[in-house]
Amino acid sequence: MHDLVIIGSGPAGLSAAVYAKRACLDVVVLEKEPMGGGQMIYTQEVDNYLGLPETNGFDLAQKFEQHAKALEVPFISDEVDNVEKNTDGTWKITGASGTVYETKTVLLATGAGHRKLGVPGEETLAGAGVSYCATCDGAFFRNKTVAVVGGGDVALEDALYLAAGCEKVYLIHRRQELRGTKVLQEQVANEPKITFLPDTVVKEICGEQMVDHLVIANTGTGEEKELPVSGIFIAVGMNPQTDAVASVLDLDHGYVRAGEDGVTEQPGLFVAGDVRTKKLRQIVTAVADGANSVTSIVEYLKTL
């Protein structure tokens, strides 16, 4: 019986592993990917992590993982199929391998993946002009022309954020009307650097080494044309990885409801990182979540 099983080895999970080991907990990390770091490993440049400017996600992920392994945190390669509560209040985790892990507490740190457009060029140019995070990568496109795809609050916020530093921002949405709040819509309409392209979809993202243009099409006429841009920010939603806990938690649009302390509605089940309800999803907030959640876990274990 473990004190804690951490599901996921992104920044939140690795941070929690370090804090758990320093708290002398019997902890194990379950990871489905061959390398820890989560989405971070696909980030070409990271320039906003305090104290480590001009690094990249892959190198930062390696440092995070090495830190945890230096403390002899055990890592097990297994994808989690189900999390359920035992009658005595402990937890049972079933892996895809068929292995069952028994633990007093669980920390869900599985993250949330960005929804993709699924168009040619999106995968090959990821990190080379294709981004899913304006606050992460916007600074690399200062004084350049970019596009934002989406019509919700995140897309509108991204367009406004990018307009502060970019020369021009195209806001591409497949419908005539935006879905974001009226306040944000008014701000977008009043920002001269933003050009709204309604009834428009991206058909292809083009470029050799970096994005240099998009092929866009009108949803009504089907007419296609090229749109020169240096980058494209895709904001069409997120897919939180919460299937394994869907039967034990009341989810909020797929996310786990919890504050910075990581405490959920289920005693003994905690959450950290992008998978929880929060405003800002960044490496730094995931790392902080991991530390905060272990503090809560230590306090909870004292009550058992």
C-alpha cells in the first residue's frame, strides 16, 4: 500500500514527486509516455520560466525528470484505465497492463491536450510557427503578422494579447458570430491591429522550416486563398485527460474542480496541473500545483 500514487509525469507530476519524496512518502509515478515532461517536451522554446531564459521544453523536461530520479522516485510505465475508491477509503488504480496499484492517496496530474485542427502542416510545423499558447510563444512573434484560430474566450484573449506586440493579427473563425463574451468581442472590434475573418477555416499550414502562409477557405463559397503569416495560434479548445476518474468525480467540462491546494470533492483524491479548473495553464503554474497538492496530501495522511 503506497502513501501516494501520482498519475502523470508532466511538470505537475514531477514537481509533486520531488515534494513527496522530500516529505518521506512512499510514492510512485505512473507514466504512459516513454519520457516525462508532458506537453513541455514538444515546446521548442521556453523563455518565461524564471531563472532559465532561452531554454527549450525538451531540456527543461529532462532537468525536471533528472531531479526526481536523483531522489530515487520510482517510475512505472503504465497507462491508467480506472481509478476507484475502496470501502475503507483507500484507492485502487488499474493500469492498462492489468496491474492494480493500492494507495492511500492519488494525485491526478494527467494534463490536458490541445485540440488540433487536423490539417496538413500542423504536426510538421508544430513549434516552428504553430503554437497553442499565446502567452508562452507570443513574444517570439513581436512585430510580425500572425493568425489566431477560434471564436471563444481563449481565442479572443489570445488575439488581444498578441495585438500588443504583433504588427497584425488575423482572427479566423468558422462561423459568422464569435462565441466569446461581449466584453471581449467589443475589445477585439476596437483593436485596429485585429482583422476578423468570419466563415473561414484553415485548410493547410504552409512553410519549409517555419510557417510562412496559410491556405484558408470560405465556408459558404468554398473559395480558397493564401494568407501570409509568420505564425498561427490554435485556440479551439482543450481535451483534459480525465477518463480514468470520470466515475468518481463530478467534472466541469472534463476538468477536475479544485483550487490551488489540489483538494477535490473526493477525500484522498487530489489534482494538479492543467487537468484542474484554473485560469492560467503554464509550466510554472503546474509546478506550483504539484508542490501545493503534496502539502495537502501530507496533511490528509496525518488524519488517517
